[in-house]
Amino acid sequence: MTRIRRFTWIGLGVIAVANAIALSGAAWNRSGEPESTLALTDRELRIPDSNPDANRENTGLSVRLEWCAQPSRLRPTDDDLREVGVNCYERVPRWFDRERLAAFGFHLDLAPTATGAAEYYNRQLPRPAFVVLELAGPTYQSILDEHRALSATADSVAAAHPDSLSRRRAKTARERLAWFEGQASRLFAVDVGSDLGDLRARYPDRAMYAIVRGTVRPRIMFPENGIVLGEIRELEPAQIQVPKEFRVAFEGLLPRSSYVRQKGIGRAQNREFTIAFGKRLEPWIAGWRKNPD
Amino acid sequence: MTTPASRTAAQERADEIHVFQRELARLETEGALLLSPEQRAAVDAHHAALIARFGADFDIDRDMGSKQLSAGMRVASLLGAMALSASVFFVFYQFWGSLTTPAQVAILAGAALGTFALTMWIHSRDSSGYFTNLAATVAFACFVLDLSMLGQIFNVRPTDAALLAWAAVAFVLAYGCDLRVMLMAGLACVFAFTCARLASWSGVHWVSFNERPENFFLPAAAAFFAPRFIDHTRRPAFPAVYRLFALLAAFLTTLILAHWGRGSYLPFDRETIESAYQWAAFVGGALVSWLGIRRGWRECVDVGVTFFVIFLYSKIFEWWWESMPKYLFFLVLGLTAVVILLVLRRLRRSVALSSAGVPS
């Protein structure tokens, strides 16, 4: 066999084997029963701004999981409650404590109030983790209840002292409650761990709890109090591709930037998407339907 | 008559023949050497036959005019390869939304396989190498697109294993078609894979490997010494590429850490780390230059001297930019350059003397 022919077969073999491995891995992920299945609406599935309308060079369509976490402040203030569910940028949840961080092998021996502590903790590189996402569960319900209480309190104050400031605050609280009830994501990160089996044993409901891969790292919050919490940096994969056969389900949905969401533009279209997570915890869109509600 | 192993070797031989012919003419003019007409005719005929054969087999540059045109062809080939590769990416992104998943998979795999096969076919017919270079770059781009897009289509978690596959194809193209650009692409993928693995073995997420530049030292050392263990008789230009890539990776890493000590694994304060790497850069630059002179490795001398000067200038800037008047600062820089020139000239003289067997 000539040299050229030998190199040709070697190269073609490498390409074929690489494709076979990639495709068989994807097939194995989707084989059998999914690890979990969530019924999400466009409240939890966000179209990134860089999509067909914004970028004509890419006709692919993908969505991101819009997930939230409870604020890291130990005593939530009015501002924190208003922020939760509005932009879902919180990534340092209050429950991600030192004990959970230590399980990942992070170095936590330096006191947070010591000199150089901020650099010591912020230098540590992120580590892979399993993240538990809860859909319309106790966490969402508790925050909804807090919003309702906030709105009721604001209404009472406005009734007792009907000045313009009180009336304005009551109106804002009502709008935010309405937004949280009808527009905000119901998907919350509620736990992290390094052992998939252990997490699934603690959260067995596979229709409410999805376990996905992500990365975490320590962060110093409130250095004056010496608090170190964990940050959930990102989930993997960051986006879910929409196959051609499901694109019709996303018609009419606008890219949901924080501005769009805050202004209530592009109201939820009452469509429900079945997102399955496979053996490798990689998601795919398994189906969709119009939500009769 | 031995056949050169590659186009590079054939071009080197042709260049040496031209130099010999010019020097022979000068010697004859100066009366230092006179060949008989029969000897001269035999030598000329032999050289003419060699150059004709090399031209037919390897499409070498037969004269200075051809060389200059070849330089232009190399630039055109490189730019064309980059443009076509970008076009491949954008073409797929433009149309993939309207394709079903099976069609996407078929096009991606088919494009990678087809362009690779086409590259090898072109290589069997292209003695110049420029069209092969262009086709190989497109084939590599297609394979990168192939695995990247499969990952996106099936929502696969990012993995460093793709780097290994890309490296393998790049090396096949490099050694199969004698392409230094593909060798560099393969080395880049191997470097990235090695660093990613080192990061993940330490418990860190592999994507963050670039936040610890010291990960690059190990693959740089391996690449520098790799030519000692691989036979490159057929590819005489490749060892220089290995060394050049290794040195660039090592010195760029040192340069980064000399200004960003926070990115180091070392458990010391930032100033100590940065100072240590700055001194390491000076010493390393000098050592590499010395090694390059001893071994005749021009790329080592070039990289060593370049980075030595870069580090020296950056230290001078750090010490005196704020405290000195600007005219004095640039005067110091200029005088430093003069000192470097004097030192290098002395070094060159001593190398020339030692090559001639004269004690320096």
C-alpha cells in the first residue's frame, strides 16, 4: 500500500471512529428511560438574544434553561424578594454552605475575615458538580407566599396611609406578584453534590427534580460576617437545541432579555415542552403541547 | 542519485546548487580554482539534470524569480485556506436550521470525510503543495465543525476528547502531506488536551485550564524533546516546528505569569511569583539562545533573543517609566539595544571562530 493510501485510510478511520463515538454516546444518553423529565413552559425556557431574529447568519434555534436560586442574604429584604424571579441572576444561593463546598475538595481553611482571604477564595478554580433543579416545588411556593404577604402588607399600609408613596408601593407589589405568578420561572436550583446516586436518593421525584451537570466555586459573601458560600457558575450544556420538527412550537416567542421580561412584553404562550434528561444528564426536547390552562 | 525525501529537502539541494554555481564562477574569475571544460560541462550537466528532476517531482523554485512568486503563493494559499474555512462554518450555520437532524449529521460527517479524501487526492497530484495546504485546512475545518456541531445538535456536555480527535487528523494531514501548518494545528490541539487533562485530574473543571498557564509547561517540554524520539528523515522541517511551538508556549506562559502571578499554582504571594517568573524569563531566554547557537537551531536563537529583549524592556518600563523623563527613558532603551547588539556580535564572532576550528 502506498504511503498516501495508508495515510488516507488512517485519516478516514479516525474521522469515522470519532463520529461513531459521538453519535453512539448521544444515542446511549437517550436510550431507555430518561433520568428525569420536566414539563417546562417558556417561563423556564429562554430564547437567547442571539437567535434568528437577531442574527441572520445562524438559522439554528436554541433555548436556555431559565433557573433561579434563593438570595444569599441571610435575612431577605424587600429588595431581594423583588429581585428573585425578575432576572434570576442570583447564583450564590443561601443554602450552598461551607459543608457542601468542602465536599468538592475546595480549600476553606483560611478565615474569611483574614487578610488576603478574598484572593484566596476567588483564585480557586471551578469544579464539576451535579445540580438539583426543582420545578414548581416548595421553593417556588415559599417565594410566591412571601410575595403575596408583601403585597398584602403593602395594600394594608396604603389603605391605612393613602399617600402617593404608599399607593405606589402597593401598586408595585401587586405588579410584581402578578408577574411572579404568571411570568417568572418556576425552576429553582435547590441542591448540589458530587454524587449523582446520593442526590437522586434524596430527590426521587423525577418529574419535579432534574439533576444536571454544572460547575461550582467558593465565593466570599459579606466578608465582615465571615461568610463563605458556593456559587453555581453555569449548567452544562448551556443551551438546548431545538430540532426542526419542534421549531413551530417556538413561533411567536420573543427573545426574553431581562428588559423584555421586566416589562411583561411577550406574555407566556401557554405551551408546555417536555424536556428529558438522559443517562449522561444531557437534555433534549422530547415533545410539546398547548397548555389547556 | 539519491532522491530527496521531501520538497523541502529538494528545495534546499537546489538552493545549494545555485550558491555553488555562483561561488564557482567567482572562484574562476579570481583565479582560485579552474575546472577543465570537460569537468565544468559534467558538473553543469549533472546540476541541470538534478534541478530539472526536482522541478518535475517537487515543483521547486528554480530561480530567485520563482522564489519570490512562491512567497506570494504561500500567502495566497494561507489566506485562501482561512477564508474557505470560515466559509465552511458560515455556510453550515446559514442553512442548518432548515435541515432535519439526520440530514445535519449526514452533511457534517460527509463533509469531513469527503474533504479529507479530496485533500489526499489533491496531494497525490499537486507537487507544489499550495493546493494541498489549502485543501487540508478546509478538511481540518470541516472536521472541527463536524464534532462541534454534533455536540450542539445533541446537547452534549463539552468534552476535551474532541481535542484529541482533532489532533489526530491534524497530524495525519501534517505527516501525510508534509504540511507544517497542520503540524502546528495538531500541536495546539495536543497542548490544549494535555492542559485540560492536567486540570481535570486535579479536580478542576477542564474548561478552566487556561486559568492556570503553568499547565502549558509540561506539553511544551514534551514537544521540545519529541523530535529526538521521532524519525523525521522524510520531514526535515518538522523538528524546528516542534521546537518553535514549544518555546513559544513556554515563553508566552512565562510572560503571562510574569505579569499575572495570580494565575499560578505556586502558594506564594503575587509579587514573589511575578518576580520569580521574570528572572526565569531572563535566564531562560539566555539559555535557549545559547542552546540554539550550539546546536544550530535558528528558531531557538530567534525566540530566545526575542523574549529576552521583551522581558528586559518590560522590566525597564516597570522600573523607570514613571520616574524618568521620557527622553532619558527612551535613551536608556536605545542604549540597551546597542549593548545587546554588541553582545550578539561578539557571540557571533566567537561562534564563527569555533566553527572554523580557531580558539575564540
